[in-house]
Amino acid sequence: MDLQQLQELVNIESDRLMLQYNETPDPKLVILARTVKLSEESGELADQILGYCGLQRKDKMYKYSMDKLSKELADVIITTFVLAKACNVDIIKAIDDKMQIVSQRKLNGEVNPIV
């Protein structure tokens, strides 16, 4: 699946879920809820990263697996796409624009061109 296909799937699923509401929810509350969900998914990813690095508490290490790590990474990406849709952001264009900036930084010899 490429980014365009992911965007199309997110659009379809988001629209389907919105139809389940009896009334149109407040867009600001939708954005807030999506942001909180992204934070939740990021926390779950952080737990898996700690496990991956062997830095998780011993009583939590049983929760770590490569399968869970990959799924949490996917959750963060998908949730980011959902939040972008709620904010009317063309996330694919935003990624492309950012990668052009990163490429220019790399050409300029910056030490850490990604951030």
C-alpha cells in the first residue's frame, strides 16, 4: 500500500464513522479527540521501543515483540493521517514538502537534516 492508497482508505473509513453519528460532531472536539488518540498511540509505541532497546522494566518486557512494535508504528502513522484529515491538512503534500526541506538540509551538510 502506498501513501495515496492509505489516504483513500482513511478518507473512506473516517467518512463511514462520521455517518454513525446522529448529528455532526464539533470539528474542534474531533481534532482534540484525534490528537489525544495520537498521543495514546505514541505512548504505546514508546513502550515497544523501550522493549526493543531492552530498557523496559522487567515486569513489562513480556509485552514486547517485533510484531507489536511494527503494529504500533503503523498505528501512529494511520492515526496521524486521520488527524491530518480532521485538520484539513494534505498530509501527503506535507510529507513531500518536508522531505524537500530535509534534502536541502542534507545538501547543505547539516548534521541532523531530519529535524
